[in-house]
Amino acid sequence: MIKFENVNQLYGGSQILWDLNLDITPGSCVCLMGRNGVGKTTLLKCLMGLLPIADGTIKVDGEEVQGKTAEARPYMGVGYVPQGRDIFPQLTVEENLRVGLPCRKDGSKTIPEKIYELFPVLHDMLGRRGGDLSGGQQQQLAIGRALIIEPKILILDEPNEGIQPNIVQQIGNVITRLNEEEGMTVLLVEQKLNFARKVGKEFRLMEKGSIVATGDMPDLSDELIKKYLAV
């Protein structure tokens, strides 16, 4: 489903990713974890076409994507929720959601009711500007916007950063539902260990721009946590 092969990435004269290899299988829910600055967000941005790679290949569904524009990703069935959310603060909730409609394969111009089922607050606030929402509401909007295209793959970069606990729980429930009931492949960067263990089925640990450990979530041992995650 997603495959990085010997990917190197340089940014501002510094190398961020070093011969990185990553394999995400269809239907999995993978937590990408590691200390700050190891290259997690850079990896996602390379996947989404927001940063170029120096060499190597990135494939989605067997198709190389490193030469394609960022705008091509949604048409390939990839939904992206960036760190910091990046909603349009001057647009209403409804307008933010409608941004994704042109990327739908069925050509529908209607926001799917499922978005409001997953996040009822969005329906209640359709006319409010995105910038007037709380952080948790903005995160729900960002996820809802990514789901507008009905993606095969959902990419989330620290979806719980600065979010109140009740919404963190709701986001976790939504991710689990999308993965387990709808078979959506999920790749998320997550710093909160308890959340990762609750939601993720597998883990990938990063250190100095490379994947250094992989496995099923129950195999994330105290030794690995101490070596690669503890501050």
C-alpha cells in the first residue's frame, strides 16, 4: 500500500532521511513514533509530495509517486491531516469541507453525511468560520476535510497535539472505526504512548532519519521505549 525504498532527503543542506525503508500493508493501522527531530513529519511530507527526495522511491499502491505533484495525492485516494491542522481560518466550516469535493472520484458535490455522523459538532457549526473554532473542533474539521474524498489511506501527523481529552478519545474512536469497520489504511505520527497502544495495530520507530524497529503494537517493549522514545 505504502512503500519507501532507500529514501534520502536533504533540507537546507542537512540530511534528514537516511536510506529509509518503510512498508505499510493494506488495512493496517501503523503508529510512526520517535523523539522530536528524527524525521517523522519530513517522512510524511515526502509521501505527500510537499518535500522532494534526493533519491530512492516512494510507492502508493505500487505506483511511484515521487515525481507527482502534491495535488495528485488526493486523486490517488490519500487523505492527509497535517500537523497544526492547516484549516482555512477565514472560510466557514462548510467551505473548508467543500474544498475536498473536487477530488472525489464520483464527482459528488455534496458533503457526505458520514462526516457529520463521525463529528456531529461540524454540522452544528457549518456557518462558523474555521478560525473561530476551538483547537479540538479545528482538528475534527481537519480530519473531516481529509475524509471528504473517501480515501483508501489516511495520514495523520500528531492529531492529538494540544487537544482536550474528550476529543482525543473521540478521534481515537473514529480512527479505530475507519480502520476496523471500513478497512481504511491508517498511518499516524503519535507521541502519546497510551493513545498509540490503544489505536495502533503496529509500530514503526524512527531514529536519526531511519526506521530502526518495527512490529505489532503488543511487541513495543519497555526496552524499545527506553531506547527510542524516552526523553
